[in-house]
Amino acid sequence: MKTQYLSLEALAAVLGLPQNYLRQLAKQKRIPSLKVGGRMRFQESEVREALVKIARNTKPAKDLQRELSAIVASTKIYNAGNKMAKINDG
């Protein structure tokens, strides 16, 4: 069976990810790509494997949530009535 390569546009549509994000990952050599006639081409299965590896090396959601909560807690947030909203730590 012949290997099929996808354009950036097609890959973004198949994966449901923004083209700019995929382009950036390809330029950083974090996902495999080929240049054919000056345009990037991707093999879907190879890109999916690379994205799984990237996801494994990303901070767990709980760590990100804790960091985000700390940022939000340190910021004064006012509701429409200009009263300070209380932020629960969790």
C-alpha cells in the first residue's frame, strides 16, 4: 500500500488542531514533516505518534490547574457591581 501524505490544511482538519500550531511543531521538528514543492506534507500516523509523545511530556492537568489557580488568586477580580469576588482555593 502506498504511503499517503497530507497537506497542512488536511492534517489540521483530520486532527481538529489549528494549522498554526501544527506548523509551529513542524518547524520545531517536534512532529515529522516533509517539504514537497515548498509545501509541508505529513503522514498522519507518524504525527499522531509524535503528538502522543508530546502529550506524555506535558505537565499533568492538575499541575496546570494549580498554577492557573495561583495566578487567578493573586489577581483582583471584580464582578459587575464592583465587589471583589471571592476565589476558592479548591
